[in-house]
Amino acid sequence: MIRRILFLSLLGGTSLLTYAQENVLQYVKPITGTRKMGHTYPGATVPFGMVQLSPDTDTIPYEMNGRYNKDVYKYCAGYQYEDKTITGFSHTHFSGTGHSDLGDFLIMPAVGELQLNPGTADHPESGYRSRFSHSTEIAEPNYYKVKLEDDNIIAELTTSTRVGFHQYTFPASSRSHIILDMMAGIYNYENKNVWTFIRVENDTLVTGFRQTNGWARTRIEYFAMAFSKPFKAYGHQNYAKDVYKGFWRKFDQTKDFPEMAGKQIRAWFDFNTTEGEQVKIKFALSPVSTQGALKNLRAEIPGWDFEAVKRAGQAQWTAELNKIQITSGSHEEKENFYTAMYHAFINPTVYMDTDGAYRGLDMNIHTANGYTNYTTFSLWDTYRALHPLFNVIQPKRNADMIQSMLHHYEQSVQHMLPVWSHYANENWCMTGYHSVSVIADAIMKGNAPFDVNKALDACVATARHRTYDGLGYYMDMGYVPEDKNGASVSKTLEYAYDDWCIAQVAQKLGRTDLYNEFIRRAANYKNVYDRSTGFMRPRLSDGSFKVSFDPLQTHDQGFIEGNAWNYSLYVPHHPDSMIAMMGGKKQFTQHLDSLFTMELPDKYFAETEDITRDGIIGNYVHGNEPSHHVAYLYNWTGHPWKTQERIRMILKKMYHPGPDGLGGNDDCGQMSAWYIFSSLGFYPVCPGSNQYALGSPAIDKATLQLENGRTFTIEARNQGDKNVYVQKVVLNGTPLNRWYITHEEIMNGGKVEFYMSAKRGK
């Protein structure tokens, strides 16, 4: 469908543009990645929205009998496509992560006898959960709809940035309920709630908060909940076994008592409904206060027009998705591409009220002046391609994200940049200090509207934090010793790359002392290379290599979520040196060939839940991030046609529309960002450099609408499933005699043409 779109330029605010635009929303499939290990959710959200309103399909606990329950891993996003029941609709979710939290403020409509427990998947009638069918399920950008079969209720969800909007169509009943479960959560366990509080302000307005202790150690989220019609009765049950309850026994708190407090609360609100009557709920979030939540609600959704809110959110998606307009003869390719863009534009998420107030890492209230504050930084994943993608098509947002990181640093008692942070908490997940990469990439690419010297100081302070994760050993010995600190090889390699990033910024800013210090540290990858095996290998504190070593094994071998075959190729900042170190171009090419063609038996990744057969090609693990640059390394061996061949194979094998359309965790958009770049024909092998390695574009044409007002067009002439090889590349009419393109060449606008063939190029 083609339609005319008018929109005001966000940059100048003065030019009015008119052009024919395809309805790209039709190609977005939020259901993609909801089966197996994609860990995406199908519910409603706007681009980078603070609310992610989505169904949860089970109540799998984080622990059973005092031990980690492995089944919980499937529910990082709260939803698994194979499930047959829905337990309710909660307001916060991670997209594509390999660990979890959130699932706040679960709402479930019901009729009949009031049941305050969620029941079980086998017997949903034993609780408030309901059976559902995918045949009645609709998932679109900023819209989700499903029929709750047990109670014959139609559930519809949409959002603004800070407000979730529910619309429930009830049958006729004098016993219709809205249940607010303050106990429910993702990666939940009995004492995860530190405290919850609900206050009934009047018969249509409820406020409250929830404080949890989980992946985020001290997380507080406030809400304001407005009903479209008055409830006739309400109440709650506190399931906590409190030893001391004070003198509140003077009241009957269980029913029609306007203040509810405790660790384990489920509340209910009763209505009379006629056949087909819609009960609507607006549910606003705030990191600051219930007053902030109420302000957010009134500012973003003052009325009750569900369709208008849905349309407004979908208009936001249309504007964001059209930043890259592609031409392709393949409907599936368009679905893959725009679904990838959708997933790439979910995280990081806005984390502040409409007035700019937010809770900081120090638990105090701060105000974001002149920028939007963001959270949900899965940096071990997203520094590789997602943030570099933002530097191309979302530079303003990326700069705001970096300012959010810098304020995190200022508020941190450790005086460190974020590692993996969300909701005013650092959870320290994964290795490296990859905020450094994100900051360096922006500075080196000229997208740094902040104090770059202060940013460099923050990077340096983080990289010198001796007590953090083996850094003291690394600084003294040039590597992390495995007998002192686990996953030592991964840490050494990642620290070395991040140090190279610091060196680039220091050189650009003329800070020679820092450049000299960190360019030396950037070579530390050499200290964990074992020439006798040809692999990176863990070393001990006495300088010897660990004796028991299996380069195929992912467990207890000095690596995190990867094996030596994949991680030994992680020297993105010095590929030429790495290739020479590993025997030269011919031997290295053979090594890469073996990676893609050998067979990796299941036993080698059986103990690593992030790696499954779905994300593996040979021994190349695409379903996890450390190898995402590897296929492009053929460009450095004189065999770019092999890069082109491998890229197109990976695109086909690892991505397709449908619930199982992702070969691994989407990881806050990193898997999707890889797809976007690789489909366009270039990829940031080394963020912090201004170069993008060329690959094999899988679209016929793409136009990037840049924030500076220019456009950059990519044309792949004669490309197809067989025509994957690049014969020549022409940039703005001039042959490009190299296998990379620069950031400046893209941002200056213009056109690059790939001439494709079924015949291998040079």
C-alpha cells in the first residue's frame, strides 16, 4: 500500500516534506523471535519507549529448592510462543536478553468467581490465567490483541512512551474483575519484592510503587492507574508471612480499604459489565514518584481514545522505520529487514518523566537538562553494531545515550561507566567495559555534542579500576590469569580492544601520555596467544598456559559464552597483526574456512544456555555476539568473495520471519543490527574506527534518510540469491578500490553501487 505522508523535519522544524511512502508497518512481525531462544516479546511499545506492555505466558520461578531453575531461561521476555496460556499483561520487558528482570505490574481481566492465584498451565481454570490461541492473536508495532478464551474477554494493548493503555471487552457479568498482581515478575522468586504499595485515590484512580531486589539490586518503579469507569468494590490479599504487622489490625484491610502495603500483594477491582462493554485502563510509569506517574499519564494520554493512541504510536514507528527505505523483490526480505529495524529501535529505553526527572544510580532524583535520559544498556552486545547503527541513523539519540552513560559515571560510587545497567542500577553482567567503545565510536565519528575530554577521563578511570574483574592483574601482568579470575581470555581480549578505543580518542584529543599508555595495553591480546596450538588460551599467574585445554569446549576454558575457535578471532582493532600472528593470510583463511565447515558436537555447548544448535553454522556461533565480525575477516586475507558468500549464507540461515526466526537472543537489538548492516552491504568490524567493511548487500536498493538532511543510497545491481559476489563497487561515480567505506562518505550523502554476479570477484 502506498500513501502520501507529510511530516515536519525534526532537525530544522521548518521544512515540510511530501513524498510517496510505502506502509512499512505491514512488514514488521513482532512475533519473530518469540519461540525458543530469540527472547523477544510480542506486545506493544513505541520506539525506545519506557513502557513495554506485553503478555506473560507462565510463572516459572527463578529458583526451585534453593537452586537455579534452568526452565526460567526461556522466559527472559515473559513470553514463549509454545505456551497455551496467558497469566496477564505486565508493563516492563527486556527485548532479546539472555538474563532478565522486570515484568512489573501484571494486570489480568477475569469474570466469575474471584481467583487471586495465577493457576497452572495444565489447569488454568484453577486461577486467573486463561487459555489463548495464536489464531486470535494480533501483534503489530504498538498494538497487541488476543482473546482470553476461558472468560471470553478480548484484550487489546497499546502505549505511549510512558503509559500503557489496556482495552478489555467483557461479556455481561455482575462479577467482572481487574486483577493487579504486584507479586508477579520475570526471573521471579519468593523474596524478590522488597516492598509494594497501593493507594486508592478515588473510584477510578489508583497509585503505588514496587521495589525489587533482583538483577537490579535496588529498583523502584512508581505507577498511576486510571480506569474508564468507577469500580464498585476492591480489595487485596497479602501473601507475605510477616512476623510483625503493627496495629493495622484495627481495620479490615482486605476489602475497600484504600491503602495496601506489603511484600506479596495481589489486588482486585470489581465491575458490573454489559455484553461487549469495554473497560479501559491507563497505566503510567515513573522512576521518580506516583505524582510523576500521574503527570506522565495526563501529559501523554489525557483522553480515552484507544485507537488514537494506537495510531499515534504507529505513526512514530512509521517515521523511525522510514529512516531506511529499501527496495526488494522479496517480501520475506522486507519482513526480515523491517522487523530487524523494529527490534533495533526498542532499546535502550527512555528513563525519565516528561519533565526530565529521573532516579540516578545514587538513588537521588536528577533532571536531564538538554538531553533524554536512557537506560537498558546491554553493552557487551550492543557496542558491536547497534550503537554504530545509531551513529548513522539515530545520532541524536546515541549522543543522548552517551550523556546518560556519563551521568551514570558521575553518580557511580565506583566511578565507572556502565557495564550492563538498567533502571538506575548497575548489574555488572558480562565482561569488558564497552561503554568505552560506544563513547569512542561516537567521538571518532564526529557525533559528540558533549565534553569529550571529560568523556575520555571517564573512560580512563573505568579502565584503571584495579578492583574490577581482574583489571589489576591485567594492568600489572598484561593479561588476566585464569587461576585468579575466570573467563580470563575473554576479559584480556575485550580489555585490549577497549583500550585501543581509548587510545584513539586520546590521540585525537592530543593527550599523548594517555595514547601511549593505552596503545601499549591494546596489544595485550598477544599475551594470551599460544603458538603451539594456534589459539588464544588461558594463562596462569606463573606465566604458563593452562594445561587442560579444549578449543571446542565453552565451559571452564577461559572464555565467556564462546570457545577458543570463535574467541581467538576477536582482535577487531588489529586484524592484520592477528592474521600474521596466526600464521599469515593463507593459514588464517584455512582456519576461517574450517570454522564454518567443521561440525561442533552438542556436548561442547551443553552447559552454556546462551548457545544452542539454532545459532550455529559449523563451529561459527552466530547466535552469540563474539563472532559477529568474523565473516568479514576474509577481507583482510585477500578473499573478499568468501566474506560475501558467508554473509549471504548467514543472512539466510539465521534470520527469517516467524516465531523461531532468530538463531539466538536478539540481545537488545544487536542480532537485528547485524542483519541491517549486513543486508545493506557493510559492517562496523571495529567500532572506534571510521571504517565499515564491505560485504554483500541483500537488497536491491536502500536509501538512508540521515539526520543532517542528506541521503545515502545503496544500489546492488543484479543481486539475487545466486548473485552474491561483488564484481566492483562505485562510490559517487568513482570506482572504490578498497573493501571498506568510511563513516564520512556515508554521512556526506551520495550513492554507492555494488555490481553483483554469480561469479566470484577478485
